[in-house]
Amino acid sequence: MSWRDLRVGLVGPLPPPAGGMANQTRQLLELLRQEGADVEFVQTNAPAQPAWTGRVRGLRAVVRLIPYVGALWRLASKVDVVHIMANSGWSWHLAAAPAIWIARLRGKRIVVNYRGGEAEAFLRRSHRLVLPTMRSADIVAVPSGYLCDVFARFGLRAEIVPNIVDLARFRPASGGERRDGAVRILVARNLEPIYDIATALRAHAIVRQRVAAELVVAGSGPDLEPLKALAEELGTQGAVTFVGRQDRDAMAELYRGADVALNPSRVDNMPNSILEALASGVPVVSTAVGGIPYVVRDGVTALLVPSGQPEAVAEAILRVLTDEALAARLRAAGHSEAAKYAWPNVRERLLSAYEAALRSDPHSRLPAVRP
């Protein structure tokens, strides 16, 4: 089968906001169309209409759901396979599950592309609702071996289709792109408790006792004001910049201007920020949580540290900043590792997933809803 033989219905979020799944959805939509596939698309995070309903939380979900279901019904009439970008929590219940039910009702093959470091906790908490629906998919695709292992513990078989990194956009800095000489640590995660930006701020304060490094935090979220207050308490507010969420071109520039990319998260799977940093030739320091050890190797493609320990984080950052040989090894090995996530290396896995879905017997699926 060739890409031009495929009629795919892609269902997922788009930026803004420029989060990991939204960026992956946009990139996949562009790449599928470039390959010549016939692609229909339904956006799961389309703005509520009328606009004022988007400011009322419960009402917003209802107002979005009605046109969303209609769009899914129309999409399923035009395609052979429905590819659903899925995550944990309400994103699953309000976006992924309805797409699965409608695709199944219309007799379409289904690929559920599940991601998110909170999968195990979510499945434990909601397995009676989630697992029967997920089992009605023809293929469950996940981006990492970590999620394969998580799903296996719940009796679900998953195929690995890795995240995609645009190596043309996320690339190492050339000679003239870095001119000011400032030492920069970059954190590209949202300002939410699971990403533990507070530990990054505390580690940065420790680093500054030896190296006059700046910290750039590219992300948005509810913790912005508390984090600004923490930087002031630590006395580092003049060396910390919260730049908010950035589009992919702006993020590529931020990576090329960084000396270290720091991922301080408490829960994770396969963060795009790590892959993009590797592709950009930036040494990575990350916590060793969830799926991260499946993506990078400690001391080879990144330095891994325990979560919630600013002293350990600071020590690893200082190793990179003060040991040029180590930094050079990490840059080279990381950049080589990132090539595994380029589209030429992912496209055949995705095509195989579509082919397997199209070959599957829909009558062998388990019921989507059990009595």
C-alpha cells in the first residue's frame, strides 16, 4: 500500500496553545498531506462558538461537544481509517472516546495514538470506563516502550510509533547564530505542578553560586505567579525570564541559544522538548521519571537525575557547563539519537500501523461498552 491509497481521518488538537500533542498533530497533518494521503481533519480544541461560552468551563465543554460530534460523523463518512490523538483525563473522555465510538458505529478502522506520562494512574483510576473503549480500536499506537509496558500491565497490546522531530527546524546553531556569550539554561515545559519548575528555579540558584547562568522558561500555566515569587525569594529574579509559550520557530531559536536544556518533570513519557533539544545539539539534563530512561541513556545522550532534588539537578548542570568534553559528547550523541525520530524513520512504522488496522477484523473487537 502506498500513502496515496490512504483515506485517513485525523482527530486531534492544534496550536494554540503550542503543547506537545498539538504540535505533533499539526506536524503529522502536514506530513501526511505531503506524502499524498487523502486526509480529513477534525480539531478537538476548536474555539467554542459563540466566543463567550468559552469562558464558562462546564458550558464550554457542552457547546464544543455538539459540533464536534457532527464533525466526527461527517469525517467518518469520507475515510477508511480514523487516527485519534489521545491523552489522559478529560481529554480522553471528551475528545478521544467520542471519536472512537463514532468511528466504530460507522464501521471504520481505528488507530488510537495514545500519549502522556500519566497513563498508568489514569488507567488505574478509570479502567472500567477507558479499557472497553480502548479495546474497540484496531491498533493502539504509543510513542515509547514505556507506554507499551504500561499498557501491557492492563492487558493491552500497543505498537510503537515514535514522536516526530523536524530536523530541518530543530538543528544545531551555526557559527553566527550565538553572539552574546551569555550562559543559558532552557526549560521548555508548562508551568504546572507535574513539571516541577520550582526545582528548576532552586537548581538555577545553586548553579549561580558558581556560574552566572540565565534561566529561560518557555511555557505557560497556572503556576506563573508563584514561580515568579519563588525566583524573587531566591534572589534570582533578574536572571530568570518567563517567555511564555512559543511557536515552533521561536522555540527552535531558543534551543539554539541554550547551553543546557533542563527537564525537571515529576511525570513524563516522551517529551518533545527533550527530542527537540537533542536535535538542536543542546546537552540535556532530565529527571529519570516515567518513559525518559527509554528515550535517553544516562551519561551517553543525557544526564539523568532524581526528581525533586535541586542539588542533584544543579550538580548535573554544572558538569555540563564546566566540562566541555562531556558537553561535546552529549551534543554529538544526542544529535545522532534524534535522527531516529525524523519522519523518514517514523513514516514506515505509521504506514504499517495503518495497514494493520485496515487488515483487522472489526468483528473481533471487544465491546466498546459493557453492560
